[in-house]
Amino acid sequence: MKHRIIASIGLALLMLLGFAGGASAADKVKAVASFSILGDMVKQVGGDRVDVITLVGPNGDAHVYEPTPADAKNLAAAQILFTNGLGFEGWMDRLEKSSGFKGTVVVASTGVKPRTMVEDAKTITDPHAWQSLANGRLYVTNIRDGLIAVDPEGKSFYEANTPKYLDEIVKEESDVKAALAALPQDRRKIITSHGAFGYFGAAYGLEIIAPEGVSTESEASARDVAKIIRQIKAEHILAVFMENITDHRLLDQIASETGAKIGGELYTDALSPADGPAPSYLDMFRHNVGALTAALSS
Ligand SMILES: [Zn+2]
């Protein structure tokens, strides 16, 4: 009898340790995310069950990224790959093939209503869907479903964890709307270097003008820049915003030729490092909205 009780306690302890300690590194789901913003979302949903490697890191430009041999190795060892889609990671197909990746691919933007625009007589899809928090919620549910597919044992964990994160996103969305609703109608036009804020502008009522278009691959021509300078003067645009992933020189030039002020730096396609102002998806919104309202309300 005594032995049996001790054995039961031992078993209970083992179960408790196994449960509280989470999965060991070897048992964790091996996930790869294409860029830092998506990597953060996967970490929020996956918690301790998932080991996430991000290919394009903080302050990195995923439009023009060149994968490394280490990326191919990490991808080959992964069970699941999260991409943005909408043409954002033009280098991903080749990397997937060359790595021999055999896992599950989750396109996080699945279900998003894409924005399109005409640039140089071609219809282009705007990939920056994460800049609307309503779309961010779609990303999160796609991530949850992908993780459940490769890790069915974790289903109850992901189903319990995801609503907490979705609630935080909903709360942030109401903060963003309230902060930007306070801006007068004539103070809602801004310039950023590339067009990463189309979804943001459409969701929260700002008009965005971007000399480089929706990718950083093409540089603005002298004619584009001259046109924007005329537009800023004619429409009394107050502020131009730097981006963490692009060269600042073009906007410095535009600001100095128009008298528009530099409204600080926005985080568009990448997070900051952990000690910077935008180390997570939600921190990015807090930082960007702070910069926008500070520049546009005074
Ligand atoms: Zn971009």
C-alpha cells in the first residue's frame, strides 16, 4: 500500500513537471517566419510550444532580402513556414526549393482583402496588410490553425492562448482609432518613403503619399520627386516620415525643399531590436501612432 502511494505521488509529480515545464527544446515545434513582425505574432500564439526562427530580422528589408545558406539550413529543419504572401517575399519560392523544405506553409495574409494600385501602368498588390489591426487578427487565426495542424497535441493550448492575444489587438485597435480620430481633417496627409501604410491609412483615415511605391525595389525618379514636392506645397502637407527600413536621404531632400517637417521614424516592414521602440507587433502600432499624432496635431 505504502509503495503504491509513493509510486502514485511520483507519477503525479512527473506529470506536473512535464506539464509546468513545457516542452523541451527537442519537442518544440520548429517554425520559421519570413520577417520579424510575423515572427513576433507566431511567438505570441505559439508561446513555449514553438521555437521560431525569423529570416529577415529587426530593421531588415524583406522586399530586397537575399537569403543566406544558414536560412536554407534552418528552413530544411523546420516543420512549418509562415510567410506574409501578397507578393511580399519575392525570394521565398527559390529558397523553399533550394532548401528542400518539406513542411507546412502558412500564408498568414490568407483571407485578407488585398489593396491594389496601378504603378507604371501595371496593377500591383500591396503586401503590407499587417498594418491594419483587423488584418492582424486574421494573421493570428491563420497562425493558430497552422500550428494546430502540425502540433495537434497543442490544440487546447493554442485555443486558450490565441483569444488573449486577439483581445490585446482589439484593444490596441480602439486606441489607434481614438488617437487618430482626434486629428482635424486637414491634418491627415503624410509622406513616407515607400508605400507601406496603405492598409493603415484606409483603416484609420490617413492619406499616404509615397515616392517609392509599394516596394523598396524601385527608386523614385527625379520626376516622381519633383511631382511630390509640388504636391506637398499645393496641398499643405505637414510632415514627412522616415522609415526604419529605408534610406533617409530622399526624405531629407523633400523636407528641406518644401519646408514640411520630419515627423520622426515609422516602423513599417520590420520591428526594432528588443531594446528599441518597436520590439513587438503591438509596440510598433503604439510607437507609430505616437509619432503620427505628435507630428500632425501641433
Ligand atoms: Zn514594404
